[in-house]
Amino acid sequence: MLKQLEWAGGEVRVQTGVHFWEGNVACAEGALAAGCNFFAGYPITPQSEIIVRLSERMPKVGGVCVQLEDELAAINAVIGAAWAGGKAMTATSGPGFSLMQEGIGYATMTETPCVVVNVQRLGPATGQATKCGQGDIMQARWGRHGDQVTIVLAPNSPQEMFDLTIDAFNLAEEYRVPVIVLSDEIVAHMREKVIVPPEDEIRIVNRRKPKDPNEPMFGGELIPPMAALGDGFNILVTGSTHDEYGYRYTADPVVHRRLVERLLNKIMQNAEKIKMVEAKNLEDADIGVISYGCTSRSVYEAMSHAERKGVKVGHIRLKTIYPLPEKEIKALSERVKKIIVPEMNFGQLCLEIERIACGNSQVIALNKVGGGLPITPHEILAKILKEIEV
């Protein structure tokens, strides 16, 4: 490795210190800090700065960054790299995320750890490619066919683009699952201070390897170990229904139920451990707000204005969209009569909040779509004051 760095001009993998980065650059640097050594992607607005940054940096630190012919090839290359022992990532937006869904489903079924970054833009289809949107919430959770679940993280700053990308790799390695970093155009292109700690202070998780050649890698325990192809183990990898050793059982209902239940349970039984949430004023709130991504930035300012007017706003900001922090959402709904959910879509997360909230709490959507314009603090404040008066 020392020779490799010397050959590369001595560039370090982790650029510690204080930086003024946009979100996409912070994401790329977070991936490198997490140990990512393979990136495959296809340029698409508004995530292209990620692939540009990694194409510059990865060859200098011993990694591989490749631009492929399309997003289908990219996600499949990432899966192959992960099974070859790499820490692999791709990044895309809108139509590219749609194209990757089958591959993400295959990664879920084969328990392949990898990271998929989706920088949301306005759709459907090509839509307004350079504008911000938050319309991929339901797709991130339900985009694949069949019973499946994965982890979805939602940063709201360049600092969190760095931090949550590292978390995404750690979660992928720990739970053997594809993890989606669901960003948006505003956060991706926002420039702010990003603090990169010393390398020895960054928590890194690596997948657990089997110790016994006969140890099953697709069952036997909730999260089985994972060997790489070439490690000397007999490995069968298939997207078809399979037993704990990877053998196909495409007509056995017992094998299928056991497999899919375990794939769901390894996430849902660890939901309390996985979830990340920022909560404020939940105990004495007059009204609730639940937000994520760029929209949460406007909520902060709206809360300050509301408090100056004597209105206490209980705020839950979701860093983890899936699995949802149901305990916190339910607790807020037990304390307030109304919960406002601001989103740059026509109400996708709002449906999930309605499902979780107790019956005495009304869930109210605040939606804005078109032109990529964010929901402003004034708009959120006006909604809060209106609902308080009603």
C-alpha cells in the first residue's frame, strides 16, 4: 500500500481537516473514508460531481472508478465488485435510479453489501433534470418487486453527506444489504463547512467472514457471514429462492418463506439500532412537524419564528427514512393534535406518517412541486400558524 501511495503521488485516502465542500463532493469523500474501493456509474444530473470527484481521487488511492454504458451495467458491476471482496458504490438520479431497481432487488436477495446514492430531481421521466424534488421516497422503499426491505438514509447537509455515506457503508457491511443514500439536488449542490475527523476516529465496519468452509452464507443465523469469490469457499450466488448454502429451491414454499422472512427480519428486528433521528420539543409541543432532507432546513427557521410567537413546535427530522422511527413518530402523535409533513412531492412520506400516527392526531401534508423551489420557512410558518388557529 505504501508503494501504491508513493506511485500515486502520496495522496491520502481520508482528507482530514475542515473543508468547504458541496454535498456531492462530501459524499464522494465520505465513500473513500469508509473504505470504498470500487465505483461504477453513469453521469446524470444532479449527481455527476460524485463520479467526477471519484474519477479524480480513486486511482490515486488504489481504487477503481469506472463509467459504464448505463445504470443497469453500473449496479451489476457494483454487485460483482462486492462479491469479489470490494466495498462498492454507485450514484445516480431519477431515471437512473429506476433502471437500477432490478439490480437492487438482486442485491437484496443475494445479501450483497453495497451503497446506492440517489440525488433526487424533479420527475417523472426526464422532468426538470436540474431542479430539486423529493419524489423518490416510495420508490426507495417499494421500487423492487416482491417482499423486501432495505435501509434508506436522508442527509440534510454536506456534513451529513459525508457522515451518512460512511454510515451507509457500515450498515451495508453489518447487515449484508444494499443501502440507499437518498439525497436531493439542493443538499447535493449546497456548499458548507465539512469537518473530516482523524482517520483513526472514523468508525469502520467490515463484513464478517466465515471461519469454516462448511459454514452457510445464506442462513443458519439472522445475518450470515460472507466470503469473497476467490477466498477458497464454495459459493453459489443466485437471485432465485435458495437454501442457506445457495442451492436453488424454486418450488418449495417452506424454503422461500424461511429465506424472505429472514431477509425482512434482519432489518426490522434491528430497526431500533439502525434508525437515526433528530428530535426537538417533543415533550411540550403545541403542534408537530416531521421532515427530511433539504426541507428540514426550512423547518429550523420556521420553528424559531413560531417560538417567538409563543408556539412550540415539536420536530422530528428523519435521518433514516426506512426503517422509520415509529416509536418517536407515535410518541409525537400522542402529544399533539396535528402533524405537518412538508415535502417537495404530492405527499409520499405523509402516507407513512398517517399509518403510524395515533388516531387523535391529524396528519397534514404541505406539498410543493415544480421549478425545484424549496418549501420556504415562511410557508412552513404560515402553515403552522394556520393550523394552530383552526
